[in-house]
Amino acid sequence: MTAELHPRSPRQADPLVTQQLPARVVVIGASTGGPGAVREILESLPSDFPLPILLVLHLSEQFEDSMVEWLGKHSPFPVRHAADGEHLPPMGRPLLVMARANRHLRLRQGRLWLTDEPERYSCRPSVDVLFESVAQELGARAIGCLLTGMGRDGAKGLQALRQAGASTLAQDEASSVVFGMPREAIRLGAAQYVVGLRDVPGWLSALAQRGLKGGPI
């Protein structure tokens, strides 16, 4: 059953959260309304956020470079595109890595890969492709967050993450520009928590600290 978090504090989360393994990565997916939502999240995250963030936005090639530059201006830590074959960025050095336009982003054997596989729901990059690969690779050591967007991309991927033991969040209807993607995830039971946009940074910070030395467990 999906839990509605607002207005509870992240540190009051249910026992299921506290039993999970320390997280290794945050994965975020968004479409329509996503750039503004991601910017708002980045502006509220601390500069010492302990985990790398992998991001899929549905963007065309003409906008991908300007989007990285724009998000970087609002982020307390670096923002860049993924490089094919690079290692998953380490913990302790905050960084946001974004999928390239017209390329899926996958995590496999500790590396990030850009692929030309078929589109999912007419999308490439696809949130589902990233989320499913992270579920398979890291399972409970991931945090998945599905934000505003049209359609259903990301819902099955968030479901795969939750089934693998990851913590999963979906943006609530009131704060979404388009509620399509989060709604589908909630319908599938993929969203462990449904969170207003303004509360997402606090939840990500609390979940990222779980199990780390000196952090909540």
C-alpha cells in the first residue's frame, strides 16, 4: 500500500525504510515539467549530498547541452552528461549525471552505458531502462524518484526498483505539472511514498544518509 508522507518528517519513516541497506545511488526520472522540478530539488539539496544522482529527462538533442548548463547554475554540485562506459561515480563526491538525448542510460557491472536500444513508450532515453538496470544491479541500495511527466515511462521501472527492495518515491498530484507518470506508478503500487515536490529534497537527503556513519539508520 502506498504511503502518503506529507507532512511527516523523513526521519519518521516507517520501519521498512530503516531496515534497508545503505543507499549507493539516487535515480530520478521526469518528463513534462521535469526541468523545473529537478531544479527545485537541486536548489534544496546540500552541497555535501553523499550519493551520485542519475537523471533521465525526455529532451531533444537541441536542448540537452543548455539543460545541463542551466541545471548546473542551480545545483550545489556539478551537473554533466553521462559518458559511455564510465564507472558509476563514487559516494562522497556529489554529482548529477544526466542521460544523453536519444540514448538510453543503463547501469551494468558498475559502469554507465549509453545504448541505441528501441524506444520505450516512444521515449529514448527511457526512465524505465535506467530504473530497471539499477534495480537489477543494486537492488535495495538504490533510491528511485519519479517526477512529473506525461505518459507512463518510469512506472514499471519504479515498480522494479521497489520489488528489488529500493526506496521509491513519486511526486504527488498537487505539485505535478502533469501527473501521468507518477499516477501510473502509484496505480502499479510502485511508489512506496507519495511526496510533494517541496518535500522531495528532505526525503532524498534522509534516505541517502541511512546507514552511513553518523547518519540515521
